[in-house]
Amino acid sequence: MKKDITFCPNDAVANVVGVDVSMNYLITATDSKNKTLFIGGRHIKNKKAKFQRTRKSLQQRQTPSSRRRLKRIGNRENRWQNDLNHQTAKALVEFTDKSSLIVLEDLSGIRISTERVKRNNRYYSVSWAFADLRRNIEYKAKLAGIQTLAVDPKYISQRCPRCGHTDKSNRSKKLHTFKCNSCGYTTNDDRVGSLNLRQIGIEYRHAVSSQAGS
Ligand SMILES: [Zn+2]
């Protein structure tokens, strides 16, 4: 686990917020009171797929005007994505109390995440700039006096937050659901990610405060 955050002994972090990022919901955040915030969803994926479809048809035309339009559409898409990342990070920070700890997945190895989205009976590959979203969150959190922690995302979507049973088949990527094979706990798959990230944050906080106390 990363040790890039140092806590003072009397540095009371009351609230821990686990934040899962994905193409389905850009953000799924669960706080210590079990309040969950979902941001984004289907309409973002559909708009992404629409941009992708327009780009594809322009690429096939290969005329000077289609190339110009392609560039304009690319710029428009980037502006829309950057603005949405900005708004999403802002909403997350507003959801989070001051003196909280936000726990994010360390996606440093992943620049862009892609998913296949069905639109008008065809599949389109859509991607999102998650690294940019994370930078936005870290920056805005810092300004608001909220600490952030990036952790290894291994097993966070496979582990049951209730009993700890970890199995790939607990999660249905297709249905976006999580159902534990051992205890039967059922919820949205992105929410499971946020619950597990929150748990890692709570354990991290205990480890740091017991270190500080000894
Ligand atoms: Zn379970």
C-alpha cells in the first residue's frame, strides 16, 4: 500500500469514501454512512458511441472537408469529455465532507479504458480519459482539504464486501451486478468496487493511526 500520505496523530479523518471509476458509471462513491453517489451512466456511453459513429463515417470519406470535420468533431469531443471530468470531480468533492479520505483505484498503468457499447444494433468501442478524471479529483480534493489515497485495484470488483469471499464469478460484467456465491450478498457491481475501496481506506487509516499511537 502506498505511504504517500502522512497523518498527524490528531488528524481526525472521520469519513472514508471509496470511489470506483468505470465506463458504466464514471463515478460510484460510497461514504462511511453507506450513502452512495452514482455519476454518469448510459447517456454518456451513448454520446460516446455517437461521436465514434460520426468519426467512423467521416474517416471512410477521405475528402478534405471530411478531414476538417473530423478534426472539429475530435476537438468537440475532447472539450465535452474534459468538461464532464471537471463537473464529475466537482460533484464528488461536493458529496464529500471536509476531513474525509477519498480512496481511488491506482490506474497509473491504464491511460484509457475501453468498453463495447451497443447502439442502433451495432457495437462501438468507447473509451474514457480516466487518468484525467483522477487528476481532476485529486486536485479539487486537495483544494477542499480532502485527502486522497490511490490503492491497488486488484480484486476490488470480485471480493464480497460482506463476507470477503473472492471469486471472479461473483460479478456479472454483462448485467452490471454482483452476487456473492458464498453468502448471497447482491448489489450493483460498481458499488461493490466502491465498498471494497472504502474498506481498504478504513484499514489503512487504522494502520496509520495505530502506528502514530505506538
Ligand atoms: Zn459474501
